[in-house]
Amino acid sequence: MADEKQYLYEDLYGDIKHMLNLKKRNLDINNVNLDRSDSDEETITTNSNYNNGKMNIDEDFCKRLGEYLEMEINKSFPNQTKLKSVLIKELRKIVKSGNDKELLKVAEKIRDIILKEKIKFFDNVSKRVAKVLINKY
């Protein structure tokens, strides 16, 4: 069954690619190369056809932005101990048995997930902001 899906996917991909190539040929569209311009040494930037003379935002800016956001979010985000105690309290509402070890394990797992996602959030923001282009001058 998995092999059939793979073949279907490959057939579909091939058909779509073929249709796009035919449409490009019919519209007389050539593949564009986004490489540097060789015509004028003074106008050459890292990839002038692609970024139109713009550059990525400074890495230090991204770091400062991440630190600022983390500081602001931490003001309202509970610390690890408080988060764990709230999770245990809420888990007790839904669990009939009073097995504290079980509740503690589940609360720690949930807390770890929340903290990992928080870290991922800041990493994603920094990475995406670093890709933003800004005028060089």
C-alpha cells in the first residue's frame, strides 16, 4: 500500500512538473538565474538580482530582540515551580486516583513540553527576523 502511494505521488508530481514546463514554454518564459551581475564592479552586491541592494538584518539586532521579548514574556510567564504546581492541581481535577508520583511525572512532562515550545518560539522568531531584508544605505 505504501509503495502504491509513493508511485501515485511520483506520477502526480511528474504530471504537475510536465504541465508547468509546457505552460512556461507556451508563455515563452525562461528560467531566470539569480546570480551576481558581472557588468559593473561597483554595483555588485552579494546577490544583487535577488535582494535588490538590501541586506539581512544584523545578527546582534536579532539577539537583542530575542532577549527583550524573552524578558517581557517572562514577566507574565510562570516560573517552573509555579507552573508544575498549577499543572498538578489541574491534573488532580481530572484524575480520580490520588497517585502523586504519576501526577508529578505527567506534570513534569507537560511542563517540559511547554518550556521547549517557548524556546522554539524564540528561536523561530530570531531565525525569521534574521531573514528580513533592509536597505544598506
